[in-house]
Amino acid sequence: MVIFLKNIFTLSFFVVLVCLCSASVQGAIEPVGEVSFRCQLNGGRIGDPIAFVIEVQLKKSVVIVPSSLSHLELRPVGANRQNLQKEFFEFEFTPFDHLVLAAKRSFTIKGVMRFYAPGEYQLVPLSLVCCLSESGDNSFDSDRPVTSTIVSNSIVVRIAGLHPDSDPPPALVIPEKDPQFKPIGIDGWDSRYRLYQYAIFLSFLLTFFLGIICYTCRKNTPALKLKGNVDPIKDMTKALAVTMKQVEVENHWCYLVDLDHLLRKFFLAKLDLPGGWKGGSGPTFVEQILPALGTEMATRLQLIWLEIDRIIAQESKDDPGFVKLRQQLRCWLQAYVGKKGPDYGF
């Protein structure tokens, strides 16, 4: 009886073992899909971008659950089997639509990860949830859908430190003799003497540069500002003549603004008129001094001044009528001063 029971127990054990092996072999023969996780460079320095690729291959009757793609993430584990803190690791996928990828049989997801702590890390295998349709129509609306999980491989990434290991390690160096330090505060005579030298040198340097600037400004300033001579008419005429003979004029309307001011001062000084008469437009100013000019000369000057006001109002830097305008004004001034024209320099 005992022997019979032993035989029955042994036979039952072998039957269970055969069933388990059959299920195992059937599952191994018919996988639902494969996930491959790989990096071209399994290492780098702190902060270096490390590219990775996730490749997914599925059977005909298997589709990925979209939520498993939307929650896909990488988790590195250190040597102590603890997850690396989020502050020391970041990753990003190349933008993709998880709904579009979930409807495909095979697809690839690319991305970049960065480590901010040295060491060797193992990335936890990725898992994707699949839906197996019994009817084989690739639909989630089957009466009895079956879910399964496919797991990727795991990869190891090594991150180098900022400084290489040294042999022997650095240690504090203690000198045999006490170093002789000299006080370097500003209270010492040497330090104050050095500050005095710097101050004197800077003073001379600033004086030199200021002198160059003043000389340059005085040399390049056009003769529009008068010196306080006894004869204001002579000075004003000289300034006006120098301005009229200026060869290169880069900005026409700015030049005419200065010329307009000089003309008004010239007439006020020559006709001995009050300073309040210099306002208004050019033709208006000419009307005020009409008795001293005569009708013909005043009419010509009004036309010239009207053209000056036009160029100034348009702020024309390069007006085509500028050369002709200046020639007309010069001829008018020569006719106005008459015999004294060569003395005035027009």
C-alpha cells in the first residue's frame, strides 16, 4: 500500500512538472514582442549628452497600450541599488505621438540622457503593456482582451568624475620652517608709497589724455564760434566765409542749419538790429530787413532761404539741389557786399 502511494505521488509530480515545462516552452516559443534598449556610448563625463534608442517589435495581433508609452521613463540605479536622485539625472525623448506609435507594429523612440554625478549606474529595464486581441483584428474592443507585459534589456552607464583619481591621494603639505610673511595692508609705508606712485601716474595720464582731447576738439571745430574781437561784423563775415568754402559736407541739412544761424547773425550785426529779430522762417526774416536790402535783392534772398528751409524741414542728408543752392547764395553774398567782396572772402 505504501509503495502504491509513493508511485502515485511520483507520477503526479512528473505530470505537474511536464505541464509547467510545456507552458514555459509555449510562452518562450510565442513571445508577444521585443523591446531593445541600447546606447552607442555607454558612458561619458558629468553633464555630457548620452543618446539612447528604444526599438519595439510586436506580433501581428499585439498592440501597445498608449498609456504605457505616455508614462515611459528612465530610472538609473547606483551601486548600492538605490535610485539616483532626480536632481542628478535628466532625460528627454524626441517628441512623439504615443497614440500614433501605439497603433504600429514596430517603431523607434530616441532620446538623450544626462548624469550629474560620477559613478556606475544601471538603467532599470523598461516595460510596456500590450493588449492581445483573441480575434487577431488588432482592436481593443474585443470581448475578452488579454494584456501582457514586455520588458527590455538593462544597460550600464559609467560616468567619469571631474578630476581623475590620484596616487597617492592629495594631502596637506606642512612646511618644515615657518614662512616669513610681510604685512601687505595699506597702513605700511611701502604700500602707501606705492599708492602715491599709482595716483601720480594716473593723474599725469589723465592730464595727457584730456590735453589731447581738448586739442583735437579745438582743431576739428568749424569756425562757427566767434572769438570776442572788437569788430563783430568782421568776425561774423569771416565765420560765414569759412563755412561757405567748406569743401566736404557729409550732412546737407545739418550744414544748412548752421549756415542759417550764421546768416541771421551776420545781418543782425551788419544792420545793427536787435537780437529779437532773428526768429521765424527765412522768408519772414527777410521781410523784416527788406528796407535795408532792396526789393530785388530781398526777392532773390527769399527764394534762396525758402529752399534752405525746405531741405532742413525734410532733413535731407544728400539733396540734389544742395550744390546749386550754395552757389546761388555765394553769388548773392558777393553781390551784396559789392566792392568789399574780396576782403570778406566770399
